[in-house]
Amino acid sequence: MPRTGTRIGAVLLVSSLAPAPTAAPVYAHGALAYAHSAPAGPAQTRPADKYTGYAQLAAHETEGRDYRREQRFPRGARVAHIAVHGGAIEPPTTQLANHSARAGRHAYYSFTAVKPSGNRDLHITADRFDEPKARRLVARVDYTVAWHGAAGARATTYIGGRDTELIRRIAAELRAAGFTVARSVPAGLRGRSPDNITNRNRRGKGVQLEISLGQRKRFFTGGRLDRAWIGDPDNRTGAFHAYTAAVNRALPGS
């Protein structure tokens, strides 16, 4: 088995082939842990979101200073790549969504947190993410891929959402490219609610990619996920390009 970081062709192989853990992980960034949806169980401790929706967030945070809303909508786009916990909330989901959208000529949206610190305060769980620009953009497409970050040192991806056929295709493409995809998805990561932003497209079903911290670190040289480092495309590894290309291959029209 190749060691982590070994390249074969254009693909950075994932070294862990062990079965995915059955216990539901929590999300972690520094000392914080939280989930996108579902209430905390007895074994899961995480702070609640500071804001229950976008209007409350916008009343206390300053757009342009604390966060940005970024979007593109190419003519005729049927697919949207979105990062509702982008920027410094769950890095590098903004970069993954942006690159994938450009490569596939798809629509793009990111809620991008840019505070010097305390960006966890800007997290709104996907089931309650009601930012109007995101809602309008997603409502115009047939397929949605929502990029999220999960905890865990093992390089793996949990794929949730309501679009079971697209989930199957993305999982197959990722595995064929050498990436580990969990065979089961913990309850808090399943993204099955119709209210989840990824499921609010014209077909009422989307895909939620929950990428472990261990996998996300492999997308950048040195395993660094600090803001300046991930903002430089020169720091992207072959894994970054192989992963995003695999996701796009699964999408209609790609």
C-alpha cells in the first residue's frame, strides 16, 4: 500500500482502507465541535449555533468585514456547487466548490467567513441556512453539490443528501480515483431533511459531501489549511484536482 502523499498518475492515493467508524463523529475546528443537522445525542457535545438564521446573523455581523457572499451563475447552468460554511468555518470548502464550479461551468455559491477569529459564530446549520442569495441560486438548478468539512484524522468522505442516484455515482467516481468513501453515514451527516439547503433545488434532492479533516489536509501541500495557504492555488496537491474532477465526472453533462 502506498504511503500517504504518494502520487500514481494524477491521483493522490488514500492510504486508509479500513471500514468507516460506525459512531457518529462531531465536527471539529480547533477546540470547537458541532454538526450540520440533527440534535446532539448523549455522546456528542457541541455548542449550538449562535444565530438561528441569516437575518439574525446579518443584524450582528458586517458583510464585507466579517463575511462575504459569493456567487456565479453561468447561462444555462443546471448544477450548483455550494459552500455554506465556507472561508474559515470549514476550510477549504470555498476553494473546492469554486474550483469545481469553474471546471464544470456550473453555478457557484459560498458564504465565506473572513473574521480574524471567531468564525465559528457564523455557522448556520444546513437545515436552517436561509441566506436569500443561496436559496435563490439553488432553486434555479436541478442538481446541487454542497461541500462541507467533517472531523476525523482518517482520510474519508461521508456522502449524504436526498439524491440517491447522484450519491451512488459520486461515490463510485471517488473510489475509482483512489479515495475512501464511507459505506455508512452517521445520522448527523445524512442531509436528508427537505429543509437542507442542498435539497432545495428544482428536483428537491441534492448531495452533501462531508469531507474529513484528514482528507482535506491532503488537498494542500504540508497539510496546511490556514487562510493564506489555501488561498494560493499553487499550494493545491494532485489530490485536490483528482477529487474535484471525480465529483464533476459524476454530474450530468460532465
